[in-house]
Amino acid sequence: MKFSTITKKIPPAPALLLPGLMVAFLLSLSIGSAPVPVLAGLLDWLIGQPGIPALVMGEIRLPRSLLALCVGAALGLSGAALQGLLRNPLADPGLTGASQGAALGAASVFYFAVLPGLGVFAPLLAGLAGAGLTLLLTLWLAGSGRPALLLLAGLAIASLSGAALAAVLNFAPNPFAMQELVFWLLGSVSERGMAHFAFLLPALVVGFALIWRQRPLLAALSLGEQVAVSLGLDVRRGGRVIVLGAAILVGAAVATAGNIGFVGLIAPHLARPLAQNRPDRLLWPAAAIGATLVLIADMTVRLMPPGREIRLGVLTALIGAPLFIRLIWKMRREWL
């Protein structure tokens, strides 16, 4: 039995989702406090023509929309990969510990002025370094264990990182520093520029490549770990690669935009019918739906009255938590 019989004839689900994603992206470019012609502003920005439309599009709306798209895609893709690896629909990207590690790394910049010469890149690099450190600790703790043990180790390191972050907040030198960090942790893609997008894009490409190469393993694991081993697949090594890819995606997303919860958990469930419940076919649709969800959530944030703008991570949690409860209730009824 050749594995190509399992992975061939992938349906064009991403092609069905692409128009909706493009519409959401264009709407995101057109929504703001002032009416600005989208195409004219983008063209002026590209050719270097000075003016308000070029400034608004190139410095505010385009970076914000690109970051929302990339962050949502990273969270959706990592959630789909981890759910397929563990064969558990309740697996969340935060189980790798990368999000808590990234938040702790960024906190070191806010409180201890780490990497002072890097400017806007300081919290980004510190957050990615924190995510990398938590991943190394997770791999060390798990040893040569199976994928489930890797995620248990990630949960333990995530709890430790969360406790360290709470200690940092507890000993904040002043309320202004605490407020700045709390607002950052709530998640947002506003007040970011193209430098943030240039930082996030390579991490997105690397994480996607690592996970994409493990599609045969994800497909085989849907039939059981013994089947995957009988097909000659290295489950332990492949599981580590998937966890590494997910940690890179989540760590970079959190370092760039803060914590944006439930997207990595809900997007795979919305995409699963399009992928015929196949974890190897779920990656692209989950990434597209995750990107669309974050774009729509960010547009909703911008449409709120001035002075009452809710943070992006708070909005996704308010929307995602009821969906998560509905999912658990549905699974409970199926198990009874």
C-alpha cells in the first residue's frame, strides 16, 4: 500500500475560501475613520507619491490588514496541525507553550528595557526568543516521548511561563508599565507597521513549510499510530517537527500582535467539513478561515464608536468562547 493513495485528489477547498478572504481583505483596507480611495491610495504609496491617501493606506491600513491576515492564518494552521497530530479536536496552539513564552519575552522588554537599541523590533525579537526558549524546554522535558507527551510537556512549560508572567505583573515598577503590558497582552494589530509584517512573514513561511511537509504523517495518524508506523513514517520525529512548526507560528504571531485567543481552536472546526474531516486536507482551509476570522474581528473593532474600541483579543475570546462551549456540548451529546 502506497501512501500516495491516501493523500491524492485533495479537493479545492482553499479555492472556495479564497474569494471570501479577498473580499474581507479589501473591506479591511476600505474601513477607517476617514474615507480614503483604496486603489488610488495604494498606487500613490507604491510609486512614492506623497499625500494623505498614500499615508493612510501605506502606513496604517495596509500593515494592519496584512498583519490580521497573517496572524489569523498562523493560528488557524497551527491549530489544525496540532489537532491532527493529537487526533483531538480540542487541542489548542497554546498547548505548545509558545504563546506564554512569547508574552514573557515581550514583558522583559517593557519592564527591563532588554534590547534597547532595536526599537520596534525589540518586543518582536524578545517574544520570538521567549517562544524558542519555551520550546527548547518542552522538547527537553518530553525527551524522546510521543506527540501526546510533547503536548503535556508544553502545557507544563506554558503554566510555568504564565506564572512567571504573573510574577512580572505583580512586581511592576509602576502602574503605567503594567497598563502598557496588559494592553499588549489583550491583542491588537493596530499601531503596527510594515516592519512588523516583514518580521512575521518569514516565520509564517518557515512554520508553514515545516508543517506542510508532514501531511503524510497527519493523514496516516487519522488511521492510528500503528498504521503510520507500518507505512514507514517516523511518528516521533514528525510529531516534533509539527510541534516546532506550530510553536514558530504561534510565537511569531503572539510576539507581533499579542494574545488572540480561540482562533486556532475554532478555525479548524469551521474548516473540517470542507476537508472531509481529513487532517492533511485541513491545513489550507483552516489557515484561510483563521485569516478571514481575524480580518472580520479587526474590522468590527474599527467600526466601534471612538473611545470604546475593544481590543482584538478580547473580541475573539468573546466570540470564540460560546462557539467552544457549543462544540463541547455537541461532543457530549455524541458521546452519551
